[in-house]
Amino acid sequence: MAFIDGHPNIHHVTASERLAQIQLSKGINPIAKIKAPGGPRRPGILIRSSPWKAGTAETPWHDVFDLDNGRILYFGDHRVDHTVPVGTTQGNAVLLEALEEHQGLTAEQRAPAVPLLVFAAV
């Protein structure tokens, strides 16, 4: 289905015969790296927030998607019951890996930065 409720269906737009279907099952869903000129490259990182869970015991934080002003406050995927150090969960580690390119001082440094696609679950 190309459109859902008048919006492009992300699964349809990104469908590939060679690559696995993208997932939106977790808060941070990194698309697998692919071969590209200059070396392996990640086509995107999908970030999903579940606003109805905000303030619960499971999700005590409140993600903020202020798209009108180009700002997002996203708390990542480190839950209270995780035993690994903060920043080392799969999703947070991928975002930290992407951070350096996103913070490049010039347009050339930022050009290869992996796109962040943001979704709010309904």
C-alpha cells in the first residue's frame, strides 16, 4: 500500500528486493549499513516515540518533537532495567556514532551524516 491515511507508507517507499524490510519495533531502529562509494554507509536511523507511554513507570520521560522549530528532545533507549552502561545499548550507541558527523562544523563535514527519520506512534 503506497499511502496510509493520505501519507506515504514508509515500508512501501523503502521496500527492496535485496535488503531486509525496515523495522519500527523499537525506539531506535538503525537500518543496516550498505556498500557505498567511500565505504559502508547507514541509509538512515529510524526513531520512534510512544507519547501515550510518557510518564509511566516503563517510560517516565517525555520525548518532545518540536518539528516547527527543528528540535527534538529524545531520551534514547536505555531503560531502568538495563544492566549495561548508559550509552551502550544498541540504539544509543548508533546515535552516538552518528553524532560526530551531525555536529560537523562545515557543510562538507555534515554531508555524509546519516539521516534521522522521526516517528510518533499513535
